[in-house]
Amino acid sequence: MARLSHLLQSPRALIIFEAAARLRSFTRAGEELHMQQPSVSAAIKGLEAGLGVQLFLRGHRQVDLTAAGARLYSDVTKALHDMENSISAVRQMGQQSHVTISTSSAFSYYWMMPRLHLLRARHPEIDLRMQNSDREPELASENLSLGIRLGDGNYPGYETAKIADEIIYPVASPRVMAAAKNLRSIPTLMSERLIHLEEPIRQRPNWSDWFAHHGIRDRDVSAGLRLNDYALVLQAAVSGEGFAFGWEHIVRNLLDRGMLAARREWSWRTGQGIYLLWSSHAPLSDHAIAVRDWIIDVAREGPEAEAAQASAPDLTR
């Protein structure tokens, strides 16, 4: 780009050139760009002088491109078209027409998806977009409205609302759970096939942590299936591949539908929580506020209120 500034006196000359070449007229280019014809002519002359080549063959009623002009026109047209598309996309990112929430794939699949019909029923005008990632991006810098995070609630620069406590217990398909006839106590779970979550970036508790919480330490629990995404872990558990960690806020829907069974009496309350985040500095759009408040209401009111929400009229409109 520094070299381009040396080659051209003004980048605007390229916009003037494109219009003149497309319309084959300096006069019509001036009308389109709200410029006088002499100003268009001067800009083209300056561009030709800077490039050291003639770009137009000037006639009485129209102008035609030289070979050099045709080459430049082809490249400039494509570049300006790409810039126009990019600028349009960036402008749309700042509009209220959609709300983007940053979540894990498991939260999207197993918490958001089963409840989206409730959001559509209350706010059919909102276009919600879920961005799943193996990292936890900064919301403001990536133009994200909301985020879901697991942690202690201390997020400088953000407002937060806790939507669930972190509670973990073993889950498996009903078939696998029923077949585990010797599963009488927590230590006996070590003899079952375990499914391990190994996320590449996020820090998450593992089976060793869970057993340690229950007083069982210095035991090798590394055997079993290892996956790097919790949505895959749950799919493996549903498919009968063994016992998995069940984060309660995620697996509740699968338990209610009979796709998983759980040993809830072996729960581990870690002291952490699942939080909804939004920037303290960037104001939320009206649509983002509506989605934020809806998530908080659904999380706090529980499954019974979800059913009632589906048929309740929207009194906010």
C-alpha cells in the first residue's frame, strides 16, 4: 500500500477512471460522481502522467480505452467490486439485524437448539447467529454480542449473569447404565469404559479431578475413548461407547428425553459457574438485549417455565 501511494497522487483517481472507462465519457462520469467535466479530465490526465502511459483515446463524443487503459480497467473494476462487497459486509456487522452469540458447540447443540423455538415464538424478528469455537474470543473486538463462558464469574471488561452452577456427574446411555451391574460405588466406575474430553485450549475438569473430589487419588483412569469436543463426547455416550462427564446444564435435555441416564447422586459441585457475558463498554442493540434477557429468564425459571413461555403472548411489543 505504501508503494501504491507513491504511484498515485490520489486513490480517488481510480474511482474517476473506472466511471469514465465504464461510461466511455468524461461528462457522464462527472454527472455520476457529482463532478464537473474539467475536474474529471484533470484527474485522468494526472493519473496518466503518474503512470507514464495514455489510458484513453479521446474522441469528439466519447472516449475509448487504449490497451493499457483496458488492462487497468479490468483490474481496477475487480478491486473496487471486492472493496464494495467488503465494506457492505462490515457495515452489516454493526447493524441490529442480527445477534451473534459465542458458545461452545455442546452449548449450542444441547442447550440453545432445544430452546430456539421459544425465542422464535417471543421474538420472531430476531436473527440469531451462534458462533462455535474451540477458543473464547474477545466479544467487542470480534463484533460478538454475547458469550457463554465457564468460570468463576470474574471477567474484567464484561457484565455477567450466572445461568447455571457447574455440576458434573457420570452419564451413559440407558443400555450401558443398565449393563453396569457392578456399579455399586464410585470406585467401581473405574472398571467401566470411560470417555475423556481433551479440549485443546479451554481448561476443563477431567475424570482424575472428579475421582479426586470423591477422595480417590493416584489411580490411573487414562484408558478409554478420547475426544476433543464435548458435543462429540455426548454423542459417543448416547451411542453406547461408555461413561462420560455430564455437565448438568448441558445434559438435562438428553436425560429428559431418555437418551442418557445419570448417577446424579455422585454429583460434583465445582464452585464454578456458567456465565452469560456482554461488554461493559460497547452498548448492546435492542435485539441483543432481548436475547440476553430471554437466556437469563429461561435459565433462572427452569424447564417448567420453558413450556409456559412457548404459549405466552409477547407483552413487550
